[in-house]
Amino acid sequence: PWICRACCQSLIPRSLIGRSTATRRALSTNSRFFHVSEEVQQAVAERRPIVALESTIYTHGLPYPDNLALASRLESLVRINGGVPATIGILEGVARVGMGTEELIRLVSSSGARKVSRRDLGFACGMTGIDGKGLNGGTTVSGTMILAHKAGIRIFATGGLGGVHRGAEQTMDVSADLTELGRTPVAVISSGCKSFLDIPKTLEYLETQGVAVATFADGRENDVDFPAFWSRDSGVRSPAVVRDEVEAARVIYAHVSLGLQSGLHFANPIPEQYSIPLTQMETTIAQALREAETAGATGAASTPYVLAKIKDLTGSKSVEANKALVEANVIRGTRVAVALQKLEI
Ligand code: PSU
Ligand code: MN
């Protein structure tokens, strides 16, 4: 099946679509705010395994040039494992799927880049800065999913997912990542949610949204927790498990074949040697949350603020763990994409 990007987003049997030119034309959408790189367009047309990568982790997570180093490293990891990387972000008012080195540098070195989730896409592409130029933006899980899907990409790997914040019963702060997973058929591979979020509520919300959630079992038989980013265990049982990348690909294949329009999330627990016990993180998180409250960092500013505070408080340990887990997720994601391609042949 093929997804109709021209109008209805529904699945069209492949037999109804002429391969080469028709497919390529369907890909170059008619919006001047949307650009898919030549390499990614061709990979989609040839049905090669593509892995989408987000850019908020670069624009709001790491300083330049550390972010550039990570961005290049993640793209290399996709390639080494047989995939095609598609880094996604907003560059000078254009939503880009697949960026060259030059473009990547311009995005991750720019100081005023916005954090772009679904609600921000129109602003990021429609407005100009005081210099008269289009805006730059790092796309979150939600923003990246939308653009990946629009380009025909089904697999997306990143570090962590947004979630339901603690105290959401008061603030209603629920990440747009969760509603996006409910409405966009892309499979996200991440290390779960940071434990400054409310993990039980996040899983409840994902269930309500119809999102398939499973954790890679890695040889464990039962009692597999949904992971809490730096910690392999969260104290909350994962609603489902998959044994390996092939099993994950089978689930995605069935999900897409059934025409489900919701997304999937495969949680990949942080590699054992980098895992920080939950109890050890809890003190740090409590302090970071207190400081965020004092600083009045709410709404979209909340997550970046808390993440930066945790980084200050834990130093290199959490940063190293962060890099290790995102790399592991990108490798896993690429293997899932390769397995999915084999099922589709
Ligand atoms: N969680 C992390 N690292 C991140 C993010 C979340 O562990 O970098 C980023 C992702 O881009 C995610 C976004 O999509 O924060 C969620 O922000 P919010 O909570 O404002 O929805
Ligand atoms: Mn929020």
C-alpha cells in the first residue's frame, strides 16, 4: 500500500500507482513551505529504509558545535546500519525533510531557533524575523512526525518522548507528542519518558489516543517496565513487549496494512552500563522542578528548562547517558526500518 499525500492520506494499493515519475510527483508537494531533499525523495521512491531524526534536541538540548557533532554522528549511524537518514527541521521558513551539511550547520548554529510542535508550524513558516528572513526551528517529536509522514517516512528515532506532566490535573500540560502519536501513522523509537513526567498518566493518555506502545524485551521474559529515559526501569509495567526489531516491524506492517491512522511507540531502554537508578534521579528531578516553578518556566518552556537544570545538576553523567541512548535508539530504529522494508517486498 501507498499513502496518498495529495489529498486524503489514505492507503492506495501499490498496483494502482505507476512507480517512477508518478511517485516522484506525488512526493514534491505543492507547498513552497515544504522541501524534501533529493536523496530522501529518491529513497522514498525506491522504498529504501529511511529514518527520520528530530532537531529540537539540537536547537534546545545541546550547545553548538556539540549539537552538530551529534547530528552528524546520528546520520552516520543510520547509514552504517543500511538506512537513509532524514533530519527534519525548519530552515529560514521552509520545513525541510533531509538536510545537507551546510543546511544542518545553519540550523543548529542559529541562536533564535524556535521549538516547533504542530501548533507552531504555520508561524515558523509564515512569519519573518526582524532581519526580514524566514525563521529557523527545531521540530519536536510532534512537528517531526507530521513532516516525516508528509514525506512518506514511517520510522523516526529520537532520545525521549514528551508526556503528561506531573500536576497535569491542574496545569493541563500534556505534550503535543501524545496527541500527534494518536493521529499520525509514524513509528517512534525512543527511550521512553523522563521521570519528571507522570509516566502512568502518560501511558493512560497514549492508550486513550489509540497509540500502540511496546518496549523491547532484550531477553527479559516478564515484568518489563516502560523505561524512564536514564533509567531502564520506571516501576510501571509496559503495556506490551516486542522481542526484537523484526517483531516491531511486523507490528508496524500489520498496523499500517489495517489502515490505522494512529502512531506507534517502541521504547528502547537505555543501555545497561549507562542506566541511572530511578531513586538516584528523583532528588535531582525534584530540585529541577522546584527551580522551574520559581523561574515561572511553564508551557513549551517547561521541558527545555527542566532538562537544562538536570544537566547542570548531574553534569557529564546525564549528558553521556543521553548521547548513548539516542545512538542506541537510532541504531534500533534503522534495524526496524530495514526489517520493515523486507516485509514490504
Ligand atoms: N524529552 C527528552 N528530550 C527532548 C525532548 C523531550 O528527553 O529533547 C524534546 C522533544 O523534542 C519532545 C519535546 O518532542 O521535548 C516535548 O516538549 P513538550 O514537553 O513541551 O511537549
Ligand atoms: Mn507542554
